Amino acid sequence: MPNPAANAEELAQSLKGRDFLGLVDYQPDEIRYLLDLAVELKRKQKSGEVYQPLKGKTLGMIFEKSSTRTRVSFEVGMFQLGGHGLFLSKNDIQMGRGETIRDTAQTLSRYLDGIIIRTFGHRNVVELARGATIPVINALSDQSHPCQALADYQTILEHKGKLEGLKVAYVGDGNNMVHSLMIGASKLGIHFASASPEGYEPDADQVKLAREFADQSGSRVDIVRDAREAVEGADIIYTDVWASMGFEAEQQERERAFKNYQVNEELAKHAKSDYLFMHCLPAHRGEEVSEGVIDGPHSIIFDEAENRLHAQKAVMAAIM
């Protein structure tokens, strides 16, 4: 008979020193281990239990994009784990003045125990990880947002008591958020459906990867045009802003393209009666989601936001 404790110890050892650039790089049992650890760290924090495995360690936090949840959750999380988070805006370091990412990575590796980066191009994340000799965490790039997706699946697990066999429906822009949710779902045995207008679909390579993972887990990935088709029978409805950071100039154009993709009470009728509504925030009420849905009884957006803290603590504790 398998020994769960021994398996957990093996997983813990395998995660030490790893980068966390995307869920695509993690096996299903490794993702489940991080989810279980996040739940346990949340329990410890709620009960007032001090747990400081990163005492004396320092995390460098490179921000090329502004943030509320990312900065506060990482900084507070590092403090709760016994370490120190050092905020580094692009104007604070030489990377913002032309120093190569590789040189920055090698220099910071001499001072720090881990680095997070919130940036635009995913290539910046990859190049930083290649140059660093310490763990690098992707706190958001234009391709993926794995920390948010991990927190999302922790939240779903808490509310539904399971993940495998559920259906997550994403409605809106096929952006970095949908990529991470889709990859995570396909690895965890969750059915995933995404609805976007023409020209705003998820990246084809990401879809291909997710479908390969879904074949292994027994789930499915559907990319459709019609929002009602995506939401039909869904356990979770998820959306994001129509114009993410960096696309503000396209706001009016995107409002026209997405006019039939608002998550509202009428659309939600096609989901299960006990559906959950999720949004990675910040939200624009009256655009991608109606006030009645985001502020209604099905919404769990602030549980989801809180779990950024616990999920990211799990990642940092595991790899650092």
C-alpha cells in the first residue's frame, strides 16, 4: 500500500530549488502538493501558528507592472514565512537603464534567495530564470499568471471539496489568465471551456498543450465562440477585464468586440444553480461583469484574492 507521507516527502524534495514560471512545468501531483500546502499554510495562519521556514532569507521582487494583490501578498507572505521581501521597481534597478536581464539575474543571485518578476514579455521571465542561480517565480507575464491560477484552484477546492470532474467556464479575452487556468485545469482533470470573440482567442500553442494534458487527465478543453455554450452546465464562471494592462489604448475597440461577452445574470442562468463566480481583479463593474453577479451570492472573488497570499506562500516555502 502506498505511503502518502513518503510520497509527500519525495515531492517536497523534488520542488526545492525549482523555478515557478508556469503550471506547464509542473506535474499534476506537484500542483496538488502545492495546493495541499497552501491549504495547510492558511490553516496555520488562521490559527495563529507561527511557521517560518524562510527565516533569514530574502526575496527580490521586480515589478515592471504595478499591482495591488501581487505586491502585498508576496511581501506579507515572505514576512509571515520569516523572511524579507525587497521591492524593486524598474526605476530602482539598472535593468530599467539598459543592463541585460542576465547580468541583473547573476548579480541578484549573489544577494538574494529568490526572485519574483511581474513583467510584460514572458521572455523576460525565462531569461531571468536562465541567468539566475536561485529560484525565480513568475508573478505575471503576458503569457501566463500561474500564481493566480494556483490560488484560484485552491479557492475552488475549498468551496467545492474537489477539483476533478468540475467544469470551469471562462468568458472574455483569451489572455495570460485563461492560459494558466486552462493549463491548470487540463492537468488537474477539470473540464475547461473558453468563449472569446474572433481575434481574441487563447494562444493556439497553449490550447494545443492543454489538450495534450487533458487527454492524460481525462478532462476536455473546449474553445468556442458563444458564451452561453461555454457556460452551459458550468460549476465555475470566470472572467477578466476586457483590456488588460498594456492594452488600454484598445479600450473602445475591445468594448465593441466584447459587448456580447458580459457575465451577467442572464448568462449565469446557463450554469449550474450552485455555480461560483470568479475574477482575478481588478474588475470593471458594468463591463465584463454585472454588479449583480460580482457582488451577488455566487461571487467568491475576495476568497480568491486572499488565497493569493496562501498559494504564493506555498510556492515560496516549497522552492526556496
